[in-house]
Amino acid sequence: MKRVIIQSSLNICLYFLFAAFISSVHDQLEVFNDDPVRGTGFNITLELPLVLPMIFIAILLTVMGYLNRTNKKSTFSEWSVGMAEFSDQDEREEVITGKATRVAYTTFLSTLPALMIPFLFYVQLVEDFPNFPFYAIATVLSLGTLSYLIAWIYYYKK
């Protein structure tokens, strides 16, 4: 259970850090075509306070996932192509994962249409919050992951 809690929590953090990173890139992206001074291309400055936590969490997720893998006989290359939180070694965990996945899928199917409603007012929304789409996607992913986590804990303790 500890493995699922840690991985899900870090994934949620990663979703919002990535949304902030993409928002930062979106805000500063400057594309120029055939500019006599700058040439052709684009200019982006990566913000270290956003990039470093993302790299740190990705490395932490990888190391923790590998060390806490259920099949200790699998090599890193075998383990890295699968989903670490979906255990198929234990029958009980397989059932819990199936139930939690159904809950997450239902949450995803209900939050996605609900978050589409603000897109009716997209023009006004973009004036005040130009990076709304990035955070909307992060919210949908986070709610699905959070519902998976809560359902997994519920069915595990049941």
C-alpha cells in the first residue's frame, strides 16, 4: 500500500509541475521567421526551479518503483516497460487494482466533461488565465490518480 500511496502522490505532483513547466514555456515562447538579427527559429529559457523538481521526482519515482517492485527477479529493463503500481503477482492486489482502476476510469469519464464546461467561455477565460488548458489537463489526470489512490486504499483495507 505504501508503494501505491507514494507513487500516486508523486505522480500528482509531477502532473502539476509539468503543467507549470509547459505554461512557462508557453508564456515565453517566441517564434521568429527570417528575422535579420535573430535568424529563423525560436527562443526558450528553461526555468530551473521547475525543471529540477520534475527531474528529481522522475528519478525518485524510478528508483523507488524499482526497489519496491513486486517481482524481485525482474531486471530493470523488464520492470521499466510495465506499470509499477499494477501488480500481477498477488491475486488480492490484482483484484484491488482492477476495482481501483474502474473507479479511476469512472472519475476520468465524469471529470473530463465537467472540465469541458469552462471551455464554453474560452475566449474570456484565456484573457484572464492563458494557461488554463494545461492546468485543466493536469486536474483531470490528478483527479483520476487521486480517485485510484483512494479506491486502492479503501479496497485494500476492506
